[in-house]
Amino acid sequence: MTPALYEDVIGQERAVAALRAAVLRPVHAYLFLGPPGTGKRAAASSFAASLLCPDGGDHSGGELCDDCRRVLAGVHPDVVEVEREGAYIGIDAAREVTRVAAMSPVEGERKVVVLHDFHLVRDTGPALLKTIEEPPPTTVFLVLAEHLPPELVTIASRCVPVAFDPLSTGQVVRALEAEGVHPDRARQLAVASGGRLDRARLLAGDPQFESRRNAWFGVPSRLDGTGAAAAAVADELVGFLDASVEPLKARQAAEVADLAERNAKAAEVRGAGPSPKRAAKAALGAGVKDLEDRHRREQRRQRTDELRAGLATLASAYRERLVAASDSRRRAEAVEAVREIDRTVRNLEFNPGELLALQALMSRLGRIAADPVRKGA
Ligand SMILES: [Zn+2]
């Protein structure tokens, strides 16, 4: 069943009220600004629906209209989502923004372009400024960002800001409980996800989460300075990245089934029209490619996020060693290890491939900070 507009946006009454008011006279660009997992994506989806809805999204008490439903399902042709493929917003994504912004709406009088993760815009910012500043009158931009880096400041100044507040642990716990998660586990997940409801939800359906975290944390004691150990650890970590995508794939499969069911119903209706076979065929395929594209991007993003989270856990393991270190040589080793991990995180931008990056990192970590016990020191 499709939720009502904004029903899945938790604890953002101020932002939701602002967006409900804005739909009457929308401007050309909005900046949704707030930490990850605060509901920006869900709110953008509902706001986009209300912008394209013939009733301005006002379905209080009744069923959603066809436009609203298709926007929420992510299959409306006049909502274009631009997402990063790798760790940053690349020049390809920037070109895509400029291209789609110039196109006329397919169905109605308005088109909504949603720009995700724009705190990662980096040097593509200037190329995008003009497009976002002066879009065609039919285009509305929703720019989503977790914070405001210098590269985004000028773009942000051209947008109406909508602030999303961090969720408290209690709010995440209550949201998870309402979704059927056991109270004890809800509390664990809320803490482990750092108040990020999106990640907490994903972890709730991921039985391997804890063992993956432990494995990253245990890496330092497994590196003995040999290439064989480094290669084995890197292989295993890449295996964890694969495993972390499985819960997401399960959720996506449910979305595909949902769309197929809706399309089948539409095909039944349209199959009774003037050229039934063609119309029915078109209805069956509607939105399938968009959904598949979105799923592929979500999977790539999940891998990148998981890799970042893993590297952060690994860095925290070395920081603990730093605190516990009894002599200056050990302290220097731990500092150097954290530095190497930071370098790897920054280089994710250039995307040399996860396995290669991890192999290189593990062999360097093995050399500089091999387990002191095994060193016999
Ligand atoms: Zn509607």
C-alpha cells in the first residue's frame, strides 16, 4: 500500500509544514539541508508528488491520485533523480543535470529535478550554477545535501533552504518499533546507526551487520606484514561489501514485484482500449527501466557507504591502539596507519576498484603496524 504524502518523514514537522505551504507558489529551487537519514529523500519524493499533483498533493482522508502514486513509486517521467555513481558528483552527473533541466515536461506543465548528495559536488559546482540559477520556468530543482561545503555555498544561495533536524536516538527507536522491530534491537540499531534512520532500517533487515563490523575492527591483529595475509584480508572485506548489498537487493525485488503488479492492472485497463495489444505492452513495461537504473545506483552507493563505514571502523581500531600504546614507536605506527586509511578514503574519488584499493591499503598497514605480539616486540 502506498503511504500518504510525508507519512514516511519522521520528526520533521517544521520542514513538512514549510513544504506543504510552498506548493501553492513554488520557486525554482529548494535546498534540503540536514544530516543523513533525516528524511530528505522521502520528503523530496512527497514534495515532488505535490508539485505534479492536480490537487497540489491535497488528498486528506482519501486515496492518492495516479500522479502522486507514480512519483512515490519512483516511476513518474516528470521527476528526474540525479545521483552519484561513485564517491562524488562527477562531471557526467553535472552534464546530465544540465541536459534534463532543459527538457520540457513529458506529461504535465512542470518537471522536478532532484539532485541527491550535493554536499559531494566538489569541482562540478561552477558548471551547475548557471543551470540551477536560471532553469526553464517549468523546472523545479530540489537540491539535497548533508552539509554545506564551500563548493555548494553559491548554489545554496540561489535556493530556498529547508532544514532537516537530526533525529534523536529515541525518535529512531520509536520509528523502528512502529515498523515491528523488537525494542531491545531497535535501541541497539539506533545507536549503531548514529541516529540515521535510513541506515538503521537497512541494518534491521541485515543479520550480518554485527559480524561485518567486528571483522573490520579485527583487521589490525590479522595483518602480519606478509603479502599473503594482506591479500586474504582484502578478499574477505570485499566479500563483506558483496554481502552488505543483499538486504538492499531483497527490498528492491519487492519494489520490482510491486511495480509489475501495478503495471499488470494498468495493462488490463488499457488492453480494453482502441489498440489493446500495444497499449497493454506499453503499460507492462512502464517505469521498469527507470526502476532498474535506480536500483543499480542504490547498490553502488550502498557499497561505497559500506566501504566508508568499514574504513571508519578500521581507523577507530587503530585509534584505540594509539590510546593504549605504551611506547612512542607504537604510537607513531598507529598514527601512520590512520593516515593511510584517510588517504584511501580520499582516493575513493578516483575509484581504482575496491579490491585493488583494499589490497594496497592492507599491505601498507601490514608493513607499518604489524601486530606487536607477532613481531615479538
Ligand atoms: Zn495527487
